[in-house]
Amino acid sequence: MQIDPSPLALPFPVLPAIAGVTLRVARARYKDWDRADLTFAELADGTSVAGVFTKSACASSEVELGKANVTQGHARALVVNAGNSNAFTGWRGREAVEAIMAQTSAALGCPREQVFVSSTGVIGVPLPQHKARAGIAAALEAEPCGWEDAANAIGTTDTFAKGAGASAMVGETRVELAGIIKGSGMIAPDMATMLGYVFTDADVAPAFLQEVLERANRQTFSCITVDGDTSTSDTVMVFATAKAGNARISGWDSPGADAFAAALANVCRKLAQLVVRDGEGARKFITIRVSGAVSDASARTIGLAIANSPLVKTAIAGEDGNWGRVVMAVGKAGEPADRDKLSIAFGGIWTARNGVPVEGYDEAPVALHLKGEEIDIAVDLGLGEGSATVWTCDLTHGYIAINADYRS
Amino acid sequence: MQIDPSPLALPFPVLPAIAGVTLRVARARYKDWDRADLTFAELADGTSVAGVFTKSACASSEVELGKANVTQGHARALVVNAGNSNAFTGWRGREAVEAIMAQTSAALGCPREQVFVSSTGVIGVPLPQHKARAGIAAALEAEPCGWEDAANAIGTTDTFAKGAGASAMVGETRVELAGIIKGSGMIAPDMATMLGYVFTDADVAPAFLQEVLERANRQTFSCITVDGDTSTSDTVMVFATAKAGNARISGWDSPGADAFAAALANVCRKLAQLVVRDGEGARKFITIRVSGAVSDASARTIGLAIANSPLVKTAIAGEDGNWGRVVMAVGKAGEPADRDKLSIAFGGIWTARNGVPVEGYDEAPVALHLKGEEIDIAVDLGLGEGSATVWTCDLTHGYIAINADYRS
């Protein structure tokens, strides 16, 4: 099935090269297609690594090994396979990952646990070892490539290449960050997974890198949803090559720590939003701002209940300011809410305040807002200071077409 | 918008009259339509009542008052308004419910708290009191009607009338149960709610009636989902008129208690399944059996995670035995699961066992099963003795058409 590019697609940005990162791609032919599907990032000696992974109880061996190995804090290589997620493949799947780690560590002369592997695609088929082996050999001999080539090579049913960058001043030193991501539904036709990678030349201690990644993740990747379905392989990693020459950032007291954390969160937010923009069948990009909740965590849960509600998502698809469905979603979130303190706005226009529709509410500007591509929903609970912003897309015939009409 | 009858519709069954229950319907004209939309059930003096209600934090005044008043255990009347849910209408909504209770209690000469009111339909518009007043007056003068008329009158976007019955031997006495229900999505275009009512001539003490209803609810209404969206008005009530002349059932030790509880659960299960059969856009009725979980509650959570997954529901719509999506849904359920002990079957044919695809698995019989209207998915966790069965429908273009294409 050929899927048209998302109407919400953005052009691939200009991203700087990151010293200490060499990208290469190759054709492992995990599927019967004519494109690069193996991405190999070689990382300079001394690169710090951090990662966050799917909470799925059925995670792939790639995720299990990545989670275990990220704790030692250093990385020399990242290998990403597209077209086969290698999930739910038992010991054969694990063997395939270990073979990739062994081949790569031998080629680079590094410990095996410094090689990280991700795979995305069909579930339940062990990754063919001979294809991986040949693909890695080809990648090791290939010319280095740029970010957009790598972003395309990690994609599966993505309809456009996704990348984002930022820079930060760490003391007197400017450090650069560049990231790429793939993902379209939490799972696409027999494909799976959101995979995101951020590379920086900053010198950051692994433990602190993990801390700032987890903090950024809570406010970015953990605040997006396309269909509420969580993949078995979701992975976001950060690699810091230490080539910029800044004084090492090892905690919040280090010069530039705040600036670096903000830049990382910035890249993560852009990447997360790009996944929503490529959401299966998406025609509208929806921002949901929740305020007045009893806590930030409660606000996020309520925001995701709204963002995951098929009735809210179809209302937006239908350009229908149906705030009754937002009330419904708030009510079912399982978080503290008081019907008679609840206020709801579309595009900055309050349609309901303190539990009742606004008197003489003019539907025309709301209708105009809903015709656009960028939809804003604000919900104020009127209870406390907790707030959160989440992002999602609408639910359209395109989603059904991609996931039901197409037979795997 | 005219919606075609569900392809999964069943004919309305023959149901017995229940002594002590008089049904009447009237045209309150809550919407601009030519149909009965107010249902009035008069109940004999001494009728026991029990109820379970939505857990929504934004529940309607009908739900709030019903929840409070059901605790006194007796009922003389039930009034159901269709076309306006009266939810999210603040003090004016509450006033409308109280006016109905006052008018009805004056007419019947009973305490106000023995009058139960439900409303279903658009959210955010106070129920017009003058329409309710005239409708109740008309109902009080109307000829009694049968179950199917009442089932039609409580409906909103339902595509067929839904009822179910059962009988049980309590000692030497045969008692009858008859129930009606409405519901199609948790919410339909600007309409809301699942409302279900079971009537019986059995003599049952209110506290025990509540206990057996809650038990039945856990295994029936709480095990269905159309779209995972919970209404602000969901209500299921049981009325027991005590006209059958059985020795009162007041606890599990009373003769016939088990038989009565089983009959009530039977009616609840049939009614719950009818709601799924009228699920918005449904073309397939899906039964998901989960076994081997650490507890029954864990099995139910996993079953609902599968049943609510848009990717599983679209796979079934596409007649695609995509068990990778079932693995994904088990993984995200947040309950104990071991990838390498997980087994999955479609239509009784195991496609994956102990975490790997079944060797030489023949797809033909599974494909044939998936072409049918009744789909069975079995999941065995291999961990313990917990089990649950949940019911849902597929997710089709019809759901999007009903909820997005149509403008309220």
C-alpha cells in the first residue's frame, strides 16, 4: 500500500554534523524493498549514553539488552534495523541481537555492551541473521551519510523523514544537538515502534545525561499519543560524544547544565511533535493544555484521556466543537475533577465555564479555528496548580484505511 | 443522519409481563422528532431497587441523585428521558430532575426519593422542564405498553430495540426477569449513555439485590467496550416487585438465591452483549477470553486492553489475524505478563505458543474464522489461574462516519 505524505509534514531541517558521530546506511533487505534499511552510527570513544524504553511487558530483546547495557553509561555504536521488529521471537530473536553486538564490537574493538541495537517492523519473525551480518558489513564499508538519509533509513510506514536540532552555550562553549526519529502509529501495518535518537558533541556524564533525558521524556515523548497503543520496541536514546570541548556537565551545578537540559528538551519536543504530525491518517495537529489540576501528573493523565478519546478525535476530524465529549473524557480519566468547576476552550475561546455553557457563546470563531490544521483545546479544572500539555492528531478514515483495509 | 440497522442486530425476544410493573411511554419532544421519548415505569408498593452508576467524575444530576437515593432500597417509579442527557448543566439540570421527582411522587403518593430519573442525549443543555412536565402528564394518562415499545422509547442512536429475559426457581416459585437496554457508542453524535433496566417479580431484599447486581455487573457490563469512552450518565438498575410470592431472598443462604443471581447475571450478560452488537459501526462481535493471568481482575484489565486497542479492532475489521497487535495490547496493559509464556488463538486455533509463533501454523482456518461475524480471541498468560471474558466490536469506517462525518 502506498500511503500519501501526511498533510501535516514539515520539511527536513538543516542539522549540523556532530563531531564524534559518523552515520552510514546499508541495504540489508529485511523486506522486499529497494531502500536502505540498516543504519549504523559509529560513536567516538568516550561517548556517554542514556536511554528510555517502552514499559511494555512484552518488550523485544533489543529493548531488554538496551535497558541493561545503558546503565554502564558508554556507547560506541548504534545499529537500527527497519522492516522487522524482532519482537516476540523468543531465544532466536535474542541470538540475532547478540550476533549484531558481537560483529560490531569486533569491528570497532569495543566491549559488546557498548553496542546498542534497535529493530522496528513486523512482530513475530526472528531477525534473519545472515541479512543483518551482510548489512553491517556493507555499512562498515559505506560512505558516511547525512541526517536525512539516516532518518529515512530508520523509517517504516513513516510518510516523511523527521529530524530536529538545537544548540546551547555550556560555559563559553557552544554545543550542538541533532536528533532523528521514526514513528507513525504506535504500530503501523505489521510494523511497529517509535525510535528516536539524539546526538550531541557535548561532554555530559552518563548519570546526568540519563537524568535530563528522563525529565525531557516526561514532558515530550510521554505526552504524545496517536492511538494509545504502546509498541513493544519504543526507544529513545541520547549519545554525547564529548567532542565540543566543554567542561564536563555532571550535575545541575555544572555551568551550562540548565541550557543543555533545555536544548535537549527542545529537540525531544520537536521530535515528539513530528511523530504526531505523521500519525496514521492525521489531518489535524491537536495541542491539549490542561491547567488547574491537583498536580502535573494528574493534568497529564487527564490530557491523555482527552487525547486518546476516539470521540474527541473524531469530533476534531469532523471540525465539530463538541465540548461535551471533552467533559466525558475528563470524567473518565480517573483523576480528581469537579464538574461544576470545569472550563473548556477551543482556539482560546471559552465555550463552557464552571460547569455550564458560556451564555451567548458565539460558535463562529470556534468553527473557523476548527477548520484549521492546528487545533488548540484548553481545559481548566479549577482545583489546583497542576498543568500539562499533550499533543495528538485527529482520528480519520485514513487511520481505518491504513490499519484495516490493508491486509498484511 | 439515518443510520442503517447494525448487521449484528438480533430480533426483540418474547418477554413476559412482570407483575407489579406498568410501562407507559409518551412524546415529550425533547428533540424535533416524531417518536416516544419519555418512558414511565410504575412499580408496585414494596419494590426493592438496586443500581450501579457511571464512575465519571462529571456525572449528571440524574446519576448523583440516583446513587444517593438507591441506598434507601425502594422504588415506585422510573422515568427515562431520551434526547437530552441533562449532563453538564449545573443547578438548572438538577432543578429539572427534582421537578420530575416532585411531579411523579405527587401523582403516585410516594416519597420523592423512590422516584428514579435517567436522561440520555445531548450534553450541556438543561432538560426543558415544561417538556418533561407535559410528557409525564401524558404518560400518566397513556395506555400501558410492552417491553419493545419501552426499549424503543429509551433509545437514541440505537439501531435496534434491545431486551432480554430469564426465569429462575426460588424454592417452589418461578420468578421472571425482563430487561431492556440502550447504548450504541459510549456516546453517539451528541448523544450519550448506556442505560439498562431489569425488572423482576421476585421478592428480594434491597441489600442483597444490590450485592447480586454488583456481582453481575462486574462480569457483564464492566466487561464490554465499544470505544473505551465512558459516558457521564451510564446507569443499570434492577427493580424487584415481590409479586411472585416467593419467600424473600435476603442472602446467599436463602432458598433460590443462587438461581436468582444466575438468572440476573444471565439477563445482564445478554443485555451487555446487545449493546456491543449495536456498537457504532460494528460489523463483527468479538469475544476475548483471557486465562492464566495472576488474578481475575488482572485478566479483565488485559482483556479490556485488547478490546480497546484500535489496532486490534481495525485488524479484526480487516479480517487480519494479526496476533502481533494482541501481543502489543497485552504488553501495554500494565499487568503481569511474561512474553515467553504468552499464547494466542483465533477461533480456537493457536497461532503463537509460549512466546513464539506456532511452527507450521496453517493460516487458512484462521482466515476463514475471521471472515465470520463472531470472532473469538483467546489469550493465555501462563502465569496463574485468573480468567475473564470481555466483549467488543470491530473499529470500522462506520465508526468514523457516525462520529466525524456527521456534524452535530
